[in-house]
Amino acid sequence: MTPVAHEYPMTILEHHLDTFGHVNNAMYLQLFETARWQWITDGGDGFDTVRKTQQGPTVLECTVKFQRELTNRHSVVIHTRLDDYTGKIGRVNQDIVRSDGEVCCQARFTLALFDLKARRLIAPTDAWLASIGAEPTNRS
């Protein structure tokens, strides 16, 4: 597997904030989701492909570690990279890094490819693996 790191730059905006004036824990998950979809789309297997093939990614588990506060107008980059993909299951790591280099939040997602017609997990297709930076010949 050749891990492909993806960078998604963005600015924390007012609508990302809670009443404490910082990004709320649930919003972090939305930010990670946005960055993951951009990673998948840039890899050539985005939402249009999901609609066409009726197969798409689903999150099975996530672990989030909050490390530093994010407040209004912070510039950040969300780094996304595939850690491994074995059988039907993949693991993706994401970090939100402020412009000053501080890692604010880290997350690890377990995901798989879901068949929207059969309503079950399926073996990853070569196209899916290629879009997330896995080499189809190296899958277990």
C-alpha cells in the first residue's frame, strides 16, 4: 500500500462555533467528514460515483482525541491518510492542524465499502481502493 496523504485547508467560521466560542465536539466530526469526502472525490470516487454504482464508504467506528481549542477564524489544514485496508475493513487517520503547527484534534476512523442495494458491506473494488490510495494488488 502506498499511503496517499490529502490536505484540506479551511478556515474555522462562526457557524462552526458553539456557545463557548470554540468548535464543538460534534462539529469536529462534520469537519472530518467534509475532508474525507474531498479526499475521496479528489481520488476519483466521489458522491457522483456513489450514486452511479450504489456503493459507497460507511464509517464503522471512530476514535477522536481533542488536543487544542479551535476558535473563530483559525486557519487549519485537515490531513487525511489511509493507514491500512485489510479484507473489507480500512482504517483512516485524520488530523486537524492549525496554521501555527499545533495539532488540535486527531481521529481514527474504521470504514468499509457499503452496497446500497444489498444493504451490506462488500469487498472493496479496485476503483475504490485506488481512490483512497490503496494499491489493489496489495489488499489482503
